[in-house]
Amino acid sequence: MQGKGLVTLVAIVLGLICLNELLPSFYANKIEKEARAVAGENQVKYQAELDRLSKDTLNLGFTKLDYASAKQKEMKLGLDLKGGINVLLEINQRDLVNDLSNYSTNATLIEALNRTDKAQKNSSKQYIEDFFTQFEAVNKEKGTNLKLADPEIFGNTNLSEIKFNTPDDQVKNIVRKKIDASVGTAYEVLRTRIDKMGVTQPNVQRVPGTGRILVEMPGIKDIDRVKKMLATSAKLQFWEVQLMQEVVPYFSQLDQLIKAKGDSIGVAKTTNLMNLIQLNSTPGNAVANVKLSDTAVVNKLLNSDAAIKARPINLKYTQFMWGYKPENNTSNSLVLYAIRGNITQKAPVDGAVESANINYDQLGRIVVDMQMDSQGARDWKTMTEKNKGKVVAVTLDNRVYTAPSVNEVIPNGRTQISGNFTQEEAKDLVDVLGAGKLPAGAKIVQADVVGPSLGAESINDGIMSFLIAFAIIIVYIIFYYGGAGVYAVIAMTINLFYIFGIMDSVDATLTLPGIAGIVLSMAMAVDANVIIYERTKEELFLGKGIMEAYKDGFKHAISAIIDGHATTFITALILYIFGTGPIKGFAVTLMIGLVMTLFTSVLLSRVMIFSRLEKGKTLSVWTAPTKNLFRNTWLDFIGKRKWSYIVSGILMVIAIGSIAINGFKYGIDFTGGRNFVVRFEKPVDAEKIEASIGKLMVTADGQNNIVEAKTFGNSSQLKITTDYLIDDESLTADQTVEQKIYEGLKSELPAGMTLAEFKSADKGHAGIVSSTKVGPTVADDIKTHGMLAVAASLLGIFIYILVRFDKWQFSLGAVAGLFHDTVVILGVYSLFYKVMPFNMEINQDFIAAILTVIGYSINDTVIIFDRIREYLREKKALTLAGLFDDSISSTIGRTFNTSFTTILVILAIFIFGGDNLRGFMFCLLIGIGFGTYSSIFIASATAYDFLKGKKKEDKVTGKSSISNAEIVN
């Protein structure tokens, strides 16, 4: 055959590249298994054994490998397979705007910023774009006619390129570039911090078109430490401190205000502020000592509009800041400081740190010595001169680390931070300061945490489901197609090797959904072989020789294979564009799998088959039990289409009715919130636990937040979801929620289990095995992107079908079938989410499943449409109805084989793939079933009804005039 040498060469070169890429993974895994065999579960011994084995080198001639280099090059595993943390950090763009405006106090600017903060909660635009819109609106309302180049806005020394007459459009571009550069700076700072932590295979990347940075750190166990390292801006500031005597009269006044107007403030009138702040036990230069569980209430009170309006003149610009951690003698409390602010709220000293190191004071306590830059040194000298004998606070990210009295002037910028540090905390602070400060504050708006034990279980579940699915495909395809099936299995195995090798070479991350994507790629490979072999069987039944039959089989199958793969690739590409995290991994593996399937199943398989045939050997394309299956099958599908319309109409009415009445169970991806998967040592009562935790999740005004506890996988594991404090994206809020869940579950946990042990459950132990947090702005973005993804997928498929089939009726039929599938699946999720024993939330995983179903369903539809197109050219004597029936009947064998094998594969993943994939696979199961149905009874029938009149109908019968011999599978 033509091109045989080229295909063989490409296959060999590709194989060698993939082998070279995968060798480090095999070698690193081999070394780790040897170390584990010697050390068992003893982590210290395991590390020592690894260090010993790391000295060995594997020399293969063309490459040399040692453990350290192999570990760096091995295939990346996602958090769901390895454990670790994935966070989405958002740089505070209000801070950036304030900095660019030189902290202007212009009323129009402040109002525009406040409105932008509110608009961002329901906006998918960048902060700066919303700000420009709000600034124009406020400017117009107030009639101030301010230009962006005004000195009170952006025409200041921070933006020297802006002159008094610079047009607004030009100013906008300058500001956009400055903000983008600041996010770039933040990215570099974060990379430096992570490098200092020594994390293996971290992934840090900017999210295009946003002020967000994605950080993925597999294998990390100390999650709180990582969060602190990432979210700390390293913005070291020095402030004057107001002492208790200045603040207590205000607290007393506020306490009376609560009794009179508590409801309007949002707290109960019975709330006693003086009891909450515990003045009698307040240490040092702080103004209050508050229990950790009460800090949210105190925050709400002090920051309420009523409390701010009630402030006396001496506290007008005061900022209340918490200590960075509990004191030794008050481990369950945080102290509160009153920081003397000003109209701009700019710190008297706000300098970058040039160097920092760990030291010890005269009492042997750990401290951090720092050297400030030249500007910071000058400001610090001025401040210490002004405040000699007074108290100043050293703050980092609006947390007070220490608040000492100034004993003498400090002229050279050298200073010291003491804060009851542990060695690790001091090291982290030195690393953060040494890496440089972020240009603005950062907050964690989304986080996924997977414990190492759950990651190990996910690997086992993933491998098990993968092996079972692969075995099912091998057995079935050889049983059905005999010798040709063996070549299909060989091509599929090579395909699998290529997928893993290419993923490794492009530095893609393998996730649990990614494994599902690979398995679905295998199903698509089966589909390609089924189409080829079914067409070959048709040619054999027409009396052609084996060589000619295979040639025509490949020739007639190629169009349908390309169309099917192209439409599925469109949905995978859209999923990659709009998806995030593991779903992106699913899309990447599916796209790579589709491309490799075309190469192995069409080109490489063809080379292997014809190499055999050219040697005079035969190659069966059936077995005795399957030879005549579906042969001479003919059904009057078009004649029965009205019944299918009725059935589908009833299903859609039920679905839409359920959606209107029952609604959906939305995941936190769409609503915002936190969820925790908690493992116990014995079965637990989900309703009892839900009530126990719910009592603790109470807002400052006495309202209970939503708490849901549901069995997850088995009766000794729960998934706990809550929206408590979700508007507060601080690390303190995360810790508060974890503390309350711990308290609510304490009676079900092993005696003596600490909060730290509960938060990091290891293999076989109770506690949190995974957690997810999604902030409200991120949830809104995910929801918007999900809807756009589905709409874009339908539009893309409509256009592709229109171009390929040159008739809009085919496009309409295809989209009608996909719309039908989507509505029915939504209806099933609405009807059964309360009763199914697995997750049936509407979230981004569900969107991925819907798009996968769309890709599969359109692939099935395209096969039928391709046959209709062929018959329109070749069988002009047929009636349109007969032509449609012949086309559907002649492809029924392919439809059954592909659907049956795909359903078997998905069932294997559904049963053995672990709890995290069950909801995803259930959607695919429903979708494959209804997708097969809709391809025949909705898509084809709709295309037929809109094509009627284009071809003269046979009024006597819808059956075609072709002989039974021509009606083949």
C-alpha cells in the first residue's frame, strides 16, 4: 500500500520518543517500590533507603538515569491521584488601583471602587473593566466630569507616562498594562516562594484574562502552612498603636448601640460586646482578647455601617487588626489591636525587605532580623524619632506580629520581629520576606485539598477500572471480529502507549478524570475499528475478495471516522477552553487520544492488516457466532417516528416539570461554599451529624447557615457541605469552619484526636481526607463558563455538520437530538438527586459529562448521516423514507457494537473507579443510552421531516426496493 514505509517510520520514531519520555517514570517507580519493600510504613527508614538507592545510575547507552533526575522528569500525577493542594489565588486589584492612584481619597474614585466590589460578585469581567464602567457611571451621576488622567485619579507620579491631557482610552490601556505587569510580578514572587519550599513538580500558571494565579502542589501534607506561604503578601508595615484607654469608651458606646439597634446591625440585641472582648484578660498593648469562635461576630460588629458612624473623632480612621496567632497563654483566643490610621490608610512605613534571617533574642526566643531598603530605612528612622517611648505595631497582611515600645531611634533600617515563633514559622517568614512582596494582597478564592491516603486509593481505583475496561474491550472485540479483532487490540495497545508518552512529553498532568478520558479514547478506537470492519463485512457479503473487501472497507469508513472524531474533538476542545483543573486534564487526554486513535486505528492498523494479506494469508472479520448477527436487519424507523416523538415528548415534559418543581442539587462549583470528605472508624448517622454541625454554623444575627451531610461511598464516610463564612475568603475563615466541623464531629471521632490530626487524616485513620472551597466570584465564573461551553459546543457542531453535509436539515436534526439528550439527562438528575447513593450535583464535572455525551451522541449521529449522504448519491431510485430506513438499518450493527462496548467500559469505571467518578459516569451511562436512541429516532427523524419534498415519496410503502442481500450491517 502507498505510504506504508512512512507510516511505519512515524510509528517507530513516535514509539522511541514515548519510550524515552516514560522511562523516568518507570525507573522512579521501581526505586520507590524497592525502598518501600525494605522500609514498610516507616517513613524515616523509607527516606533513608531512597537516599541510598538514589546513588545508583541506570545506563542504557542512549540515556542515563538516577532517581533524582528521573523524579523530576516522571509523569505528573494530579492531586486526585497523589494528594496535595490546588489553589486559585486572586490578586486584590482594588489594592492595585489604589496604588496606581497614589491612594487618592477622591469621592468619585472611592464610590466607583465600592460599586466595582459589589459588581464583581456577579460579574465574569476583569476587575479593572468593571471599574472603568462604574467610574464612568459615577462620574456621570455626580456631574464631576473627571478625566482618568486627572491628578486625583491616575495622573500622578506613580504613572509618569500619563499627562494632564492623555485621553481616557489611552489611560485605560496604560492602567491595564500596569495591572497585568503587577500580576506577572506576583506570579514570579509565588514561584520563588514555592521553590524555597522544595516542592517536587509544582505547577504555577497565570489564568489568562484574569488577575488569578493557579498553584498546584502535589504531595504536600501541611496544608495550612502552604496556604499561609501563598496568601501572604509580605507587605511589611509599621503603624502607630492606640491603647486601651482610647478605645474602651467607644466599645461601651457600641455595646449600648447593639442593645438598641442590634437587628439593623445584623446581630441579636442580646449580644454582649463587653463579654466578647474580655478586657480583663487582654495582654500587652492589645485592646481586646476574643475567643476564636467569636472573632467573626466581633469583625461584623466593628465593620458594620452603624459602628463606623458611631466612631468618635479620635477613632475615625482606626483599623482594628488581629494578632497573627493565639498567644501561649490564650491558645483559644486572638488579641485585637487598634491601629492608628489616616485618611489614605497608607502606613507610615511600608518598605520592602532587602534581607531577612533567623536569630535569637537575649532570652533565647526565635526572632527574625531584617534589613529594609533605603526608602523603608528613612521612613523607619522618622517614625522611631516621632514615637520614642510609644508603641508601634509591626504588621504583615493586616496581621499584627508584634507591638513593642520604641526605646530608641533606629537609623539604619535594621529591625527585629518577635512573635512567639516556632522554628518552621520563622523559616517560612524569612522565605516569604526574602522572595519579595506581592504587589497587592492575595486571597484564596478556590482550593482543592486531597489527602495522601485518598490519592493512593484513587490510583488503585483508577488502575482497577482501567484494567477491567481494557480487558472487556479485548475480550469483546476478539469475540466479535476474530482475527481482525486481534489487530484492533494491537493497535489499541500501541495507541495507549502513545497517549501516555505524548502526555508526558507535553508535561500534561494525569488525573482521575484523565484516566476516564483515556478509557473513552479506547472506546473511540473500538468505534473506528468497528466502522472499518462492518464496512469490510458488507463488501465480503457482496462477493468481493478479502483484499478488495478490506481496501473498500477502509475507503468507505474513513469519512465517517473523520467526521465522528472531528465532532468529538470539537467538544473536547471547548471543554479545554472553558474547563478548569481536572476537567482540563480530561479534555487534554481525550484530544490526544482522538488524534492517536486516527493514526493507530486507521493508518497503523491498515499497514499491519495489509502486510499480512500481501503475504497471501487470510484474516477473518467475524467469528461463527457473530457472522450473521444483524445481517438482513431492516426496520421501518421513519414510519414509527411519530411514536418516538410522543415518547420523547412525554420524557421531556416530565424532565422540564421536575426541573421546575424539584430544581437541582447544585454543587459548590456553581453556588460557592466548602465541602469536606470525612472518614470515620465506624458507620455514622448523617442526619444526626448534619444537625450537630448545623447548630454551630450560626451567623452573627442568629441565622443558621446551610449544612448538608451525606453518605459518600460507604456508611463510614461523609461529604459535608456548607456555605458558612463563604464570603470571607481569608485563611482565618477556613480555620474557623474546620474548627466548627471538628467540634460538631468530636463525639464520633477517636478519643483524644486533636484538630491537627483531624485535618490531616492519614491511611486508615479518621479525619478529613479531602476538601474543596469555591468562592462566590469563582462559582459565578464556573457557572457562566459551563453554560457557554454547552452553547458553544452545540453551535460548533451545527456549523461543522452544515459544512460537511451541505444541508442545514442535517445540522438541525443533529442539534435537536443533542438538545433532547441534554434535557432528559437534566430531568433524570432533577428527579433522582435526593435518592441516589452517589453524588448527583450539577457542577463542572456534570458539564464535562454533558459535553462528553454530546460528543458521543453526535459521533453516532454522524455515522448514520454519512450513510444517508452516501445513499443519496448512489440510490436515487429510493424514496426518501426508504433511503433513511436503509441507512439506519445498514449501520445498526455498528451502532450496537459501539454502544454496547462503551456502556460496558463506563460500567466498569462506574463500579470500580471510586466515589469521585460515580456521578460523572452515571451521567455518561444515561447519555450513551439516550444518545444512541436520539441518533436514530430524533436526529434522523427530524432531518427527514425537514427534507421531505426534496425527493418524491413512495406512497405505497416506506420500505425500499433494494434486495435483502443489499441490506447488510
